[in-house]
Amino acid sequence: MKLTYVTLDVFTSTPYYGNPVAIVNIPAEHASILTAEKLQLIAREFNFSETVFLHEQSADDTGEGLVKIQINTPWAEVPFAGHPTVGTTNYLLRYLKHENFKVLVTKAGRMAVKLNEGGEDVSLEVAHNIRIHVQPFTHPTLGAFPVVSIVKGMSFIMAKMPDLEVLAKQNKGFRENSYVDLGGLDEGWQVGLLATYYYVDLGIDESGTRQIRTRCLSMGEDPATGSAASALTCYLALQEEPAKRTIRFKATQGVEMGRKSGISVEVTKTSDGNAIEKVVLSGTAVKIMEGSLEAP
């Protein structure tokens, strides 16, 4: 059984920058025989930080504008990840000109999508369940840092660095294995991924956008991590005064590894400023490869 696929570099318009993702098309007639184990083997074969399995629309899906996806790292399925969702949305709206696509359905929830003005990039409303965990992570030399989940199963240690020089010196995450030893998370949340998201706050630019430089290290380094950027910007937005409801962020990641990426996030808080109402993740992508693979 052959399956078609494409790869895109996400959060960049320059080929071979940004974060690569593979999107594998799953025809409806094959969905029942492509078990979770077989899909995991395909994801491991690509060995990207994530692989998307794009399910063919049913008649009901088409009527509602729904597209369903599954996201796998080389080690496990995850409920949400930023660059796979942004990459898939770019692929369907910008490359395929998909007319019956309004909502991306992930294990974390439904996300409304749109092609932004000018047609150069896309936005999606992130399905979120922000959790700032009670117990911070304490590093023996760098200090204590908050741990934040964008959804259950996608958690990050938010490690603020004093400057770009210190940021550049980091060469590994705080955990050797991001999928084990999750005891520091709140009860009921000890599943999925726990990675280290280093950042430097560069302040607000002349357009009113808060600029951040980031690096994500877990079992290797990730060039662009939209889920971590979403979690971090929600955390930072909640530290702002309640009157400031909507805040724009731009995270630049992947610089140190030669795959510069740009991640845009707009966070809107509830009227009392105590919770997150909406998270809009935006970015572009460029197609790199397409072909077919032999299914396991």
C-alpha cells in the first residue's frame, strides 16, 4: 500500500530554514488498517520532530469544513503541536487552495483556520487549556522556573535567560528524556512531553509587538516550537496588567542551529485579566518535497 506525502519547512518562507514537517495523506479506505503502531513506524522513519497524518474528509466533514489530523513525534502521538498544525493549514489553504477547510480537528480540540490578508501566511485559533503548574522546576545553578502546559500532554519549563549570550550557551534541556519523569507536573497532568523552553525577552518594538528569542531543547533541539511559544506567551500575557487584554508576540527561534524561524502569537485575556480567552498562532511555510511511501 502506497501513501502520498509532502514535507514543508514551517515558520519560514525560506527553503531549508524553519522546522520541517511531513504530512502523510491517509485515504478513507485505508484508515482502518493503518493501526497506531503502523503510523508510529512511519513517523519514526521520517524522524522529524513531528509527522502529520492527514485523514481524507468524509461527506459530513466536507459539509462542516472539517479536516482531521493526527500528530506523532518519533516516539509517541501528541494532542497538539504548533508547526504541524500551521504547516498543514498552509499546505491546504495556500498550496492546495482547499475550499472546504474551515476547522482543523486535533486530539486537543477544534481550531478555526484562515488564510491571512495577502495570502502569504495563515492563522489558527489554538485549542488551549493553559495550566501553570504549582511546583516550579528548580535547576541546581540557573534557578527556579515555571512549568506551563498549553494543553494536557504538552508542557514546558519556561527558562528565562538574562541575555542572548547566555541563551546561546545552552546545549541541552533540563530533562534527559522529555517523556519520562513527569512527577513535577500537577496531579492528572503527568503525561506527554515536558521540554525546556529557553527565552530572552527583548521588549516591545515600534509596532507594539513583544519580541522574544527562544530555544527549545529536549531530546535534541527544535527549530520552531509553536506549542511552546503559545504556552510561553499565555504565561507572559497573564503577568501583564488586566487592562491590557490583547498582546502580540513574535518569537524568533532556531537561530543558533542555522534554521531561523518566526512564530507569531496573539493572546487575548478574559475581561478580568485572570484567564486566557483566545490564542491565535500564525506563520508561513514552504513546500520542500513530495512523493510516496510504502506503508508498513
